[in-house]
Amino acid sequence: MSRVCELTGKKAMVGNNVSHALNRTKRKFDANLMTKRFYIPEEDKWITLKVSASALKNINRKGISAVIKEARVNGFLTK
């Protein structure tokens, strides 16, 4: 499975390593992803999602049900 947040769609970005002599080489900035289990009381089941740290903050703020609903509207979550 690719390293993409299932709720927000965050994925790796591309940038440069810049040395003291200003030599530039390509590098990748990975998203801060972790695998978490969430309980959905409306459906009375547990789901496992690969989410970013910012998605976890949204879940703590809004609740898992609201965030999943937004992800389905935005087309990130198809389950």
C-alpha cells in the first residue's frame, strides 16, 4: 500500500537537499503517517486506517464520524 493518508490524501513531496556549497540533490519529504484503529459507534465496528498526524488532530477535534464523512465526500475514503 502506498504512503498516502486515507483521510486527507497527504502524500510525499519532492524537494532538495542543499549543502553549505549550495549543491542541490533531490530528496523526498514523506508524510507523517501511522496506522491506527478507530471504533465507529454508529456502525458498531473497528476500522484500521493509515492516517497522518494532522488527520489525527482533526479526529480529536471533530470526531471520527465527521472526519470519515468528509473524506468520503472528498473522494479519499471509499470503504
